[in-house]
Amino acid sequence: MAELRENEQKTMLALERLKGKGPVDQIVKVSALAHAAVMRAALSLTAKKLVKTRERKQTVIALNKEGKYHARKGLPERRLISSLIKLGGEASLDDVVEEAELERKFLTIALGWLNRKGWATIKKSVVKMLKEPPTGTDEKLLSLLDEKGPLIVEDLSRELQRAVSVLKKRKLVEISEKTLRELELTDAGWDVVKRGIEIVEEVSQLTPELIRTGRWRRVKLRRFDVTAPGPVVYPRKVHPAQQIIQRVREIFLEMGFTEIRGPIVETAFWNFDALFQPQDHPAREMMDTFYLAHPTKGKLPRRDIVNAVAKTHENGWITGSRGWEYTWSLDEAKRLILRTHTTAVTIRYLAEHKEPPVKVFSVDRVYRNEKVDYKRLAEFHQIEGIVMDKKVTLRDLMGTLKEFYLKLGLKKVQFWPSYFPYTEPSMQSTVYVPELKTWVELCGMGIFRPEVLAPFGIKYPVLAWGGGLERLIMLKLGVEDIRHLYKNDLGWIRRTPICQ
Amino acid sequence: MPVITLDRDRFSSFVGRSLSVEEMAKWLPWLGVDIEETEPDCVKIEFNPNRVDFSSYGGVARAFRGLMGWETGLPKYEVKEGKIVLKVDPAVSEVRPYVVGAVVRNIKLDNDSVRELMEMQEDLHWGVGRDRKKASIGVHNLDVVEPPFAYTTSAPNDVRFVPLDKTEEMTLQEILERHEKGIAYKHHVDWASRYPLITDKMGRVLSFPPIINGELTRVSSQTRNLFIDVTGTELNAITRSLNVLVTALADMGGTIEAVRVKYTDRVLISPDLTPQRMELRVDYANDLLGLKLSETKAIQALQKSRLDARRIGKGVLEVLIPAYRIDIMHEIDLVEEVAIGYGYFKLKPTKPATVTTGRQHRAGEVANYVRQIMVGLGFVEALNFVLANDVDHYQKMRRRAGKMIRLANPVSTEYSIVRQDLLPNLMKNLADNKHQAYPQRVFEVSDVIEISEKAETRAERRLHVAGVSSHPTANFTEMKSYLEALLTNLGLKDWPIKETRHPSFLQGRAAAIYVKGRKIGVVGEIHPEVLNNFELENPTSAFEIDLQRILKTTY
């Protein structure tokens, strides 16, 4: 036999006092429990077969506003007949109405019922009483309802039940249906009651007072329904895209790379010229790159470096390259732009750190003059990794990428030949994304061209890879519209799991 | 990037073997092209701008045969001697100084090849010609005109001819003003007093370079003999464009014949398809690729890339590069040719021996401390763009716009400046989240950019943190407590607070924070007018500080 909770015990005891049977309302009164508490106890006691629940449909009758008015003032025909009696049993209609102070809107009704009830006749505006008017059942029910409030039709005398329909037709009452629940102890229930129930105080919230005084030993801590749903709460958190940025940074750090950071407003020199991108290259056009209206020009580095870069563009300088065969412009190189890639930071760093080994990375903002839509942004994050050492190879670059992807949970990688203006040989990588069951293009990579390295006196191969990060973020977060990543929709941030 | 759609049957005939779409899609990427789309009977590929020779079926087919080992080494192209003269008027040096030409005879064209020819020209105009500035091509029906030809100039209104796709004669001036191509490309010539023109013996106009050809020499599937002109501002660019074009036409079955281009001081025989020569050290290739190829294997790999090579010394090869490979400018480019001929698919990844320990940048480290504290204080992180606009940034914040970093070519009014602080973005975030439950506490730790005259790039990137708290009882005291909790946990000991005036904050409820005598930021209750501007209904308090000032990070 399962233990009974406090509310169940109280309900059983109330039933005992009601001789084993009673409607819920009565049990509420007897037990002093809340209605909901009795209902819950009724459910669990029924489940334990200690109590049977019976449901009965009831018709409830209650006065409406007009009904209440007439209950107080008397029905309109009663008001007329009473006045007529006062005026001697025969009088003009106007006099009767005036005496009764009857509202105009009730006049027709009053006259109709005087006639129907056979209390008086009206001829040529003269009212004449026919008989002593007895108190009708309709009037009895009306005053009973006024006195006692809503009544259950089934409990009324047969006589009064007939009056219900009269009042209903006169639209003086509201009739509604109600389910009456009645509880009754089963034989097993009687057994429990007969064995005796001792009420132990039951506590739902443990309090400091209970703990301090030791009273917790004497009370019963209510058992909770641990499966019941509770209110939903959300943690405050780091932005979901930032969490992936952090993860990528961690991967680089785990792989022994040092983080570098550089200007966002950059000169065309470091963004393009230093990377051997000719000044008439389509990528440098206004259609692809954000130029600044203010300020417009930056400063260039040491003259010897600028000259070496210029010569390399024009004729290859000492690199053995034929160069781009045009006249290089200093002014063009000074133009300020929003950097289009983090490689601008990389070449700045390499120019200052020529001693191998160098392993650096950045995960940072870059800009393209793009019309923003569901798959393109004008501002996004680029990841970039660089290895410079005496003996590093294209295959090493592939191996590094493979490890990088593996740490991101991307196990299958393919490498293809590709082209970038500042790397040779160049590669493109595609990774298999199991969630999408498809191959997705991620990072491009290659070895920096001699024309990039020579002007800065860099003597060893530089392996480089990079790519936009948002695509990866979208894959990881299941976001289909890239713009959503920067909408800062608090609902989305709250719902997006931290652990991906 | 340029695209070419390869019809399976037509491509098969160029390759000389029957190929399936699957075989094409499987092997083409190993040439360095992207498969854009595969359809039941064709493959659409995207090629890199350095390989304009892939703009024709013939060009892709040559490389494909090499990759598969079906035909290797240098493709041979013969240039027959010719008598046709193209005379260059010295006046062209003022506007568009260079021209070369070629004749292609006995070619059998159909609608497909005419279309291909047109697309190839567009790819060359884009890839080599820099949108027709450096080089532009005219292909003509040779049989309707009479050599010798002249590359000359004319005053804008002296000559009239019917331009391509038109029925009426127009002057050069009218073409620039009214013809679609004239409007699109007039900036290449409209600054000159005389415009370039190519005419025949009778003075009939073949072309108004780089704008439009004449209707007279229109090429159709009936055309058998072609005259080609390439004009431009750089001789190398036009000879290379011509080489790519004539080799593709030879692959279509034409016979190349030279044109004598007579400048006042010299005669150029064009096209010149002599292979370029370049040395390759086999060790250089092996060291970069991580391979140990013998000289013989390296030569075989180069031959598969449709180059030729011979040993000229220990470990040194002389490589012959076909005239259409205009992308090869340095020994390093030959290294990639070795890799492609060897097969990228055979390259196995290795791990580099380089051992280093990693370290995060101080700015990244500090930003992470800030994140930890702010999230602990109950704030959600926002991530906004550095790109901003002056309406949100200044107007709605009740600030007068001062000097700011402005874009010369903004893509939309939403992103026209670079932000100098974070708060306006956070206000925008609150405005966008009005339907979400309150209280809302949001922060951002990220970059802003300030103008700095002494800086190399006239701008300085700085790390800021800002926070907002918005709910019915938000106030100054609440936010000041949060800010002080942040500063304490960032290890600061002393930060005098002084009342300040700030247009975005309520007067008497705004304060400046100082560290070591320098102002590092501001905290206060947002001005109700600012709240109205962002259509916010809840009181909002906010702070923003410059982390750079207190944490000594460089960049």
C-alpha cells in the first residue's frame, strides 16, 4: 500500500465524515483544502482504488440582470395588479401605470401577462380586476433564486422545475450545464480509514527555518512529480558565431600557431601591392573593394621596400619573374581601403619576422563591396593560417589543413588545383559535411609566390591557407541565411545550444 | 570567374575520344577548373582568370588529353607565311598605340563555334584586356574586304559606317553617344581628339576599336576566312590575346597565316607562336612539392601539362611553353605545372616538422576575459558589423557627426561609415528585439575605428566594450554597479567617476570614468529622446569603455 500524501489523507478523512460519499464542493468545505488540491487528491486516490469518482451532469439556473431586477421589484404584471388593488380594483390604465411607476418598456409585457394569468381585463383603457391574484410558482422561483443564488434544477421540487421553463422563456434566467463530481470511498478506502489516518504535516518547500530548528524531522517533505514540466529559463551567453570563432582560435592555438592582428583600414599597398596583385587587377576595382572617401591616403613603408615592390610589379625585379609589365603608381598604393583579406596582416607580420619558423594565424573581420543577400555579406570573418620554415612543402600544407579540419570534426577532405594571385602552387579544398551529405568548398591555400617574398627579404617557403568563416558557422549552427548571424535576435541566441 | 559550358559530344570530338559526362566531371577538376553544374549532356566549368586558354573547347581539350596521357608534350601550331599587310598610322600612338593581326583560312564554322568565338573574345577582353582597355579583339570576314588594311585614326565626325547589329550608318561620335557598346566603352577613347579605326584598301571600316566592329565584316557560320585584329595599350597584352585566339581557331580546323604589321620604325610578323623558354630546377620543384621526382619523371609531368622540357645540366631543365600559356611568368609557375602533370590526386598529405607553441593575441585574450565577466553579470553577447551608418550612429544618438571614416563607394545607405563606438549598435539591437522578454541586457566587445592623423593608415583600431540594460526599472545606479564589477574583475583598483554631459545620456545621470587621469569611458541613463528615436519604451542604461586605454594592447 503506497503512502498517502497529506492532501490525500485529508480528503479521505473528509469522506469519512461525510459517511463515505460526497460532492467535491462539500469535501472542500469539510477538509479545508483548496478545490484544486481535492481534485488532485481525487485523481491519485482513484488511481489507488481507494476512492471512486462519479460524475453527474447538473443544470444550473441563475438570474440574469433583468431577472434580478424583477425579483426585487416584482414582475411587471404583479406591480400593475398591486396598484390596481390599491386604486380599488378598477381604474384607467394611465392611473394604474403611474401608481405602479412601471417603466414604459415593460408595459406591453405586463398587460400581456395580466391577460394570460386571467388577473384583469382591459377595455377602452380601463383596467378591471377579475380575481385575487395568487403568488405563482414563477414568482416563488424568482425570489428563491434572488435569495439563494444559482440553484440546481434537478434539486428543485417538481412544481418549481415547471417554472424554470417559464422564466427561461421570459429570458429572466441563464441556464447552464455543470459536471458534478462526487467521491465515494471504496471498500479498500473504508479499510484505510478504519485503520486510522494520522495527519502528518507535509511541506513542499524546505525552508531555512525548518533546517535550523530541526523541525524538518517532524514534517513530511512532499514527494514531487519529478517528471512534471517546470518553467523554462535561458542562460546568458557568448554569441553563437563568436563561440565558433573561439573554437577555431583554440584549434590554431592547440596546433601551435600565434595569433596576429592588424589594421582594418589598410593601404592598398599592404592589401594588394605587397601581395603582387597588379594595380589594374579586377579585384582592386571599386566594384569589389571599399575605398575611403575620408581619409583617403595612407603612408607607405620604407622607400627600399616600396621600390622593390614597384620593380617586381613592373618587370619582376630580381625575382626572375617577368612581372606584370606596367607602370606602377605610388598614389594608387597609398589609397586607403577596408582590407579585403587578413593576408594584409600576414605580409606585414612576415616583413617584420623573417626568421623561421613562423606559425601565425588570424580570425578577423574583412570587407568586400558586395550587395548583401542570403549568402553574401559586405563584412565577414576570414580565417588564415601561415607556416614559414626552411623545409616546408605543399604536402605539408595539405597535412596541416587535414589536421585543422579534423579538429573541426570534418574527416573527409579533398584537394584540387586552383589559382590565387599571390600563391603558386595553389589549391582549393572541399570537405565532406555528413549532416548535409555533401562536399562543401572551404579553404583555399598555396605557397606564397617569390614575387611576394623577395621584396621583403623573406627567404623560406610560406604556406598559407584561408577562407571565409561564416560558411562554416552556418553549417555548424544550421543557419541558412547568412544575414541571420549578425541580426542579434535574442530569441535565436537564447535557443542556440552552446555545445555544437 | 569566367565560365564555359562543355557539350559532351562536341567536347568529345575535340578530345578525339567519346567521353561520358561522369568522366568529364571526374577528371576536369584536376586541371584546376571548378565544376559549376553537370547536366545530362553537358558540364559547365568555371576557370581561373589566369587560364584564359580555357575559354575555348580546343583549349580545354588540349589540356585534358595531356592530363589523361592521350597526347603529351607541346601542341604544334604552324603559322603560314602571308602577304597581307596591316599598316599602322603613327597617329594611333595618341589614343591606342598597338595593333597586331592574323589571318585564319579554311575554317568551318557552325552556330556553336560562332558563339564560342564570341564568348572567347569576351573572356579575353575581361581576363587579359582589362575590360578592353589593354586589349580588344576584332574578328572579321576576310572575304568581304580588301587588303592592305590600315590602323589609323579619324576625327569623331569624319567617318560613317554601319556598326554591328545596326542598320543605319553612324559617325564615331554618334556610336559613342547612342550605341550600347559605345556608351559602355567610350571612356577608352572619348578623351582623345581622334578615334582609332581599322579600314581596308577601299577605306571601308572593319572596326572602331575597342568599341565595335562594322556590320560589313560580320562573321557567320558561312564565313570561311577570317581577319583578326587586336588593338590595345600594351603590346604584350595584345600579342598574348592573339596567341590564345588563333591557337583555338587552329583547333577548330583553321590554318593560321601571318600578317605583316608595318609600324613606321619596324615590321611585326604576327602572330608569333614561338614557344617561350624557361629554366626549371628539379630540386626547386621537389622541395616545394614535397616530392622526389627524377629529371625524367619531371619531364613527363611537364609533358602531361602540354609543355616540353629537356635536360640542360644536372638537375636543370629547359622548358618550352606553348604560346597560348600566357600565365607562366616565373619558374614557380612551372612547379605547379609539374604538380598538375604529376596529378594533385596523387599528392599525399604530410605533417610539417615545424614545432612551435601558440599564443593568443593580447586583444583576443582581454576580449575573452570581458566576455566571461559580462556573461557572468547576466548579459547576452551581440555581434555587430563595424560598418555602420550616420543615422543610427549620430542622428538617433543625438550627436553631431564630426570627422568620421566614410566609404567612397558604399554598397547601401545602411553601411556608409565605419563605427567609432559600439553603443549605437546595441541600441539598434534593443530596437530589433522589442518582442522578446525583458529585462534585456546585451553587451558587445569588439572593434571600433578612430581617425588618427599620425597613424600609418590614418586610422586606429581599438577594442571597446559596451553594455545596455533595458527594463522598466533600469537606471544609472544599476549600470554603474555592473561597470564597476567589470572594472574590478579586470584587475583595476581605482577609477574616479565624474559627472559629465553627453548628448545620448540624461543630464545628471551621466558620468565619465577615468583611469590614471585619462577618460576611458562613459556610463549613464540613455536620453528619452534617444529611446524615442529607436522606438524603445523601456528605460535603458548603458556604458561604453575603451579597453585599449587600460590594457595596453597594441592593435
